[in-house]
Amino acid sequence: MDKANTYVVQKRLDYKPAAYTCTDVSLTFDLDEQRTVVKSVAHYKRLSTDESAPLELDGDELELLSVSLNGAGCNYTETLGGLTIQGVPAEFELTIENAISPINNRELMGLYKSNGVFCTQCEPQGFRRITYFLDRPDVLAKYKVTIFAPQQGVGVLLSNGNLIEEGTAQNRRFTVWEDPFPKPSYLFALVAGTFDVVKDEYTTATGNRVSLELYVDKGNYERGLWAMQSIKTAMKWDETRFNLSYDLHNFKVVAVDFFNQGAMENKSLNIFNSIYVLVNPESATDNAFYNVESVIGHEYFHNYTGDRVTLRDWFQLSLKESLTVFRDQEFSSDVASRTLTRLGAINIIRSNQFAEDASPMSHPVRPEEVMEMNNFYTVTIYDKGAEVIRMIHTLIGEERFKQGLALYLKRYDGQAVTIDDFIHCMQEVSGHSFAQFMNWYTQDGTPKLQAVWTYDKSAGKLKLTLRQHTNPTLKQKEKQPFEMPIRLNFIAKDGSELLAPEQQGNEVIVFNAAEQDYIFSVPEDSLPVVLRDFSAPVKFEGPYKPQDYKHMLSYSSDAFIKVNSAVQLTNLYVRENLKHFESQGAALESKYGDPQDLIESYTILLDTLSADTDLFMLNEALKLPTLQALMENFDQVNLDALHQIRCALELKLALALQDKVESLCSAIKPDKVAYSVKDMGRRAVRNTLRHLNAVALRHRNAEQAVQFVADNYRQAGNMTDRLAALTDAVHLDLACKTELLSLFEQTWHNDALVMDNFFRVQATAPYEGTVAQVKQLMSHPCYDDSNPNRIRALPGAMALANPVALHSRDGSGYNLLCEVVKQLNSVNPHVGARILSPLLSFKRFDTERQAMIKERLTELKNLPNLSRSIFEKVTAALS
């Protein structure tokens, strides 16, 4: 069957309001892992003027038991995608009973049972796998939920809202929950299982005493304490920064190990992937602690930006996600580190998001058409969208932004709205016209920003010319100029930073034309520093020379400019050697020139290290760009050359700096083994320096490298240092790697989350032989191919974070990945579609790799019963 005749593309402009709405729904669940019976009693009202309009409900893989309308029979028809009921009155009560099988729901959408826990995931369209309903975000209803379960083995029965009754009936336990706030079906949640509970409370600024409950697997109470602290930190921050207090008397978080997403913001009952809840210094890295706090904040902040005000349709997904990502980034910036948070966000844009913009799945922040909505939970929607929100904040300022957000939440409380509604609120409070700015929402692709300048000595003025251009994309051949805020200052010859009088104390200039000139009265030899803080998500080119980058690295106060200067010096070196490689071949490997500019820059950074140094900036500046990031500098990718040049560059830097690096490895000492932001920075820098030292030692004396890395592993007092040493052993292919992997496995084989690190370290080793290792590890007793976390840690990590292995010249990486995707197609196609993404831009590679990838994608396309998720991506790549 031609899949194109089966799967329908939905278009944003085809949106139509629902003919009916549901105001109240009462759900009763009689839980059984094999056959759960769901009873829905829903109150519907007609919205359409067409009195003959049928009620069309969504449903997927449901066993229908009975249907009644106002207590009597009715005229209904089961369809492929749901249930149609004819001849309904203007207002009525509809009762439906159906059965589902949670234990057989391996797609993990709807109600499923895994690892002994009943759990739901309803965003975006999972509720239709629970019962027949108007499963669309613009239908908001009040929910009352009754849950029946066996008295043994299911100690906790949870749903949204407030607990109003509990007890036993007919030898089964039950609870009744009522949510006073109308919500769309995608925010419905149910959890039933046995847990340890971390309890606390928080009193809001309005005097509301909120009961806090965090549910974790038995034995993990201590590992949930940081997440509980993070909840309270997030609640306090949202009150302080945006004057938003929690609105119910309880807030519940449940951690589960089987979950497709990172977390889900269901009203008052957040469900989290356990990787974003369970941490302690022995089992989790500093980054894990930071991520727990960030993701806890993100889901909590959705209470207003997503729950209280929700989406009209799924094309508006960025409305809730990008706004909330911006809010969680500001939260992490305020309570952890602004430098760490900002540089991390920028890295995602300049690697993953730029790659997505250049792929066949490129789409605007507000997509115009969708085949499978799960495919659009992307870095474009979330992360580029957050950059768009940040530009709004930059253009109108903090106070106007807070006023606009307050107006938006007040005006649309309890409603399902659009991106345009949000923008109108920002425009209303600021007076700034966002008409042209909307191009960020409607146009896909990455704009290219170019700057050139000249200096008129007689006038004492510098003329800065900015130009922008966005390449045509598959569905948009012509692009209009974007409005973008450009943060700009100048660095004088003596290193002092200044603003021109024309800037009137404001470093932001607004650029909204294809080309625009700006005149500034600054001293001669002043260096324009363009795009401070990465103020717009663009690819930037300027006529900077190596000495300019070193000048900015030494004197700029902006962390991004400093790090970017080091990155651009790396890019210059890579481009120059790539020319030699392509003209003379791999034999030139030993003849690469010394990266003198980089060596001098690193020396400046290390020599000026002091108690005042921003360690997160230093760490990012000292790390070479990843291979994936380097690939995004080229439309056509010479993967073998880039990998070889990067390895050679790292070795030359390590050898040139070894004495300084070795000394600092001993000098930098964190205060404690436990997590703190301050010690996180110290450990990050020390482990980066340790890596450089190991690279140098491996070249000069392999036995010393083995001893150095093995000692780092054995002396580690926390998972951050232990995992850094293990990664060095495996990725540098040291003789101690087998022993250290064995030690790690012996210690942590009973902890699935920690074992994900065991898999991930090996899956990301930058060697073609890694493919065979990944295949072997897929038979490891700790690997579970039904668990998304395990898939992401092993074949997913190879696919998404190891281009050397994925693009092995013998095609083994493609073969393995596509075999995994084939298996996931019938089980969990959403996860399969996500890890397939790196193959979609196959036309960027050499002809041999193109042919192999195309053959594998064609095989996938011809699979019988190919899922919509995978079909959409494969056909986009092949078309």
C-alpha cells in the first residue's frame, strides 16, 4: 500500500473550531494490567450552528463495550480513528465504556504499565488511547477521576487535582480526584503503583499552604531530596520574578523509568522520567543535578504557561514550550549560573538546531503542516523558539516583558489561544510593532548575518554595514528579512570596552533590512564586537583576523564572545587544513601546521586564571568544538577529514600546553565532592584539563597515560570525576579501559540509570569499531530494548552523538541504526523516528555514504505497516 495514500498531512490554515465541546467529564478506571475497563461520563454542548452535525470522537486501539446518550441507546458508528454519533441534541450526557490493555501498550502513549507502575502520557494525542473523546487542545473540561485497584501491590492511586475521597469497595481500593481547573485532555494524568514518598510543604506569597509530594521507586528516597528542594526553589523564583503563585493545595511529582519524554506538566501531577529526578553525588554527575533543577523548574512553570493558558491547536506548540524554555533558562541563570545556562543554550542552537534547519525536516517555529505531531517536539520548536522569546525580551526590556506576560495570563486564563494572541499582548504593553518580527515564526532556515566596517579618520566615525540572507528551503523559496536585536559594543586598542554616543547607553541595535548602515563615533582602531550574548539565532560572519579574536578573548566581558573567539580560531585552523587535506590527502596528517593562534589564546586563558575567572566560560573556551558542531560549518561534509584534523589539532594543543595543564590539574581543587555550582565549575575545568593532559601523555608515554587516568578514576569521590576518567579511558582507547569498565559495571550493575552512562560512554567512543561494540552491548543483561532510556543511551547515543561510528565507511552504523528503527516501528515508533534523524541529511556526505544511507532509508520506506512517525521523516529525506 502507498503510505502517502494512508497518512494525511494536516495544515495550520485548515483549523476549524470543534463542533462540540465537553464541559465536564467523570472517568472511572477499574485497573488491571491485562484489561482495564474505563467508563467515561461526559457532558457535551454543541458549538456549531449546524444542528445535524455529528459528534466525532477520537479513539485509537480501544475495545468498545457500550455507548449511551442521556441513559438510552444511540446511533453510533465505529471508525478507523474513533467513534461517530449521529442525531445528538444541543446538550447531552454521553456514557462510554471501553477496555484497554496497559501491559501490552509498549508505545508508552495513553495508559500503560511498565516496571510495575500504571502511568499515562497523553501529550500530544495519547488520551484517545484511553477512551473515546474530543482529543484536541481547544476542548477544555473539568475532570473528576475515580481509580479502582487491587488492595495489594498498588499502594498509590493518583490523578490531577485534589483528593476528595478514598477507601475500599468490593475488595478493591479506590481514590477520587477532582480538578477544579478546566484542562485539555493532553494534561490528564493517572499513576498507580508502589513508591517511596518524599514529603514537604511550601507556603506561597498569597498564604496558600501547598502539600508537596515526590514519588520515587522504593529505596530511592535519598535520591529524591534534591528534586524536592528544586520544586521549592522553582516555586519561590516564579513568585519573585513573575509574581506567579501556585494555585492548588497540592503539587505532586512522580518519577518513572519508562517514559518517552523528559517530563510532562500534567496539571498538579507532573510525571518525570527518573533521570530528571533521582540524583546523589555517588550516582549522578554535576550536570545531572543541574538538569534536575532545570527540568523540575520547566515543568512547574508550565502551570501557568501551558496549563492555565493552553494551545488552540498543535501548530501553536511553541507558544507553551518556547516560552517555558525561556523561563526555565532564566530560572537556571538566576539560581545556578547565567554563563553555564546561556552557553549551553547557544551550543544547542549552533549544533543541533542549525543541523535541523539544514535538514529535510526543517520547519518554522510555528509549523504550517504536520503529518505526525510527535515529530515536531524539536529543537526548533523548543530551543529556537526560546531564542525568539529572548529576542522579544531584548527588544522591549524586562519590565515590559513582565507586563506583557501578566496581561497574557490574565486575559486568556482558562482559554486555548495562539501565538498571535501572545504577541499582541507584548505589542500592546510595549508599543513595539511585531509585524516583521513574526517572520521568526513563519520562516524556517537559519539567517546568515554578515558585518563589514570602514573607518573615516577625518570624521572620526566608523560605518558598520550589516547584511542578512536566508537560503531558500524546500517549501519556502523566498525569504523576507528578519527583525533582529543585535547587541554591539566596541573594544579599544588598550582593551577598554565602550559604547558609541549614538547608542545612548544601549548596546542593542535593531536590524530589520536586507542591508543597513550604522554610523558610530568611536576612536580609531576600535573593534566592533557584534552579536554579544548571541542576541539572535544566526550564523555570523565578520572580517575578523586572528589577532582580533585574541583581542576579544582577552578583553571582552561577554562570555559568548570569548568562547566564540576560541571557536572561530578553531574554525580558521580547520578550514585551512581542510584545503590541504582535500588537495594532498590523508598522508598530510603529520604535516598539519601548529595552531599558534589557538595556543596563544589558550595560554592567555590559563595564565589569567584567578579566583575571579568565570570557570564555566573558561571550560567552554578550552574545549574544542565537537565534530557535530564543526560539521555545521559546511554544506557538504568531508567527515573523514574533519575528524582527522580535529584529532590532530587536539593533540597539538595538548602537547604545547602540557606543562601548564599538568600544573593546573593539581592546583584546581573543588571544596566538596557534593554538588554545588561553584564546585561544578571547578570540576568541569579540571576534567577538561585532565583530558588534555591524558591526550598528551598517550602520545609521549602510553603507560603514564594509563596510570594517570586510572588514578583519576580510583580517586574520584563522585560520579562527575569518575565518569570523566572512564570516558578518557574509553575514548582515548587506553589499555586500562577494560579494567575500568569492569569496575564500573561491578559497582553499578543494579542501577539502571547509572548503567546508562556505562552504555553511553562506549556508544560515543569515536571509532568505527564502536558499531560492533554497540551491537554486542545490546545483548547485555542490563540493556532493555523496551525502555526508551536504554535505547537513547546505546544505539541512540551512537546515532545522535557519534558521527564517526554512525558514518562508518563500511555502512555498519547505518545497518545497525536502521535495524533498531525497524524493531521500534511496531513497538515505539516515536523513539525510532527521533534516533533516525541524523540520516535525513544524507546528501551532505560523499557519494558512497549517500548511496548506503539512501538504500537503508528506502528499505524503511517499503516496510509494511510503516508508522506515520517514521514514514514522514523517511519520505522527506528521499523526496
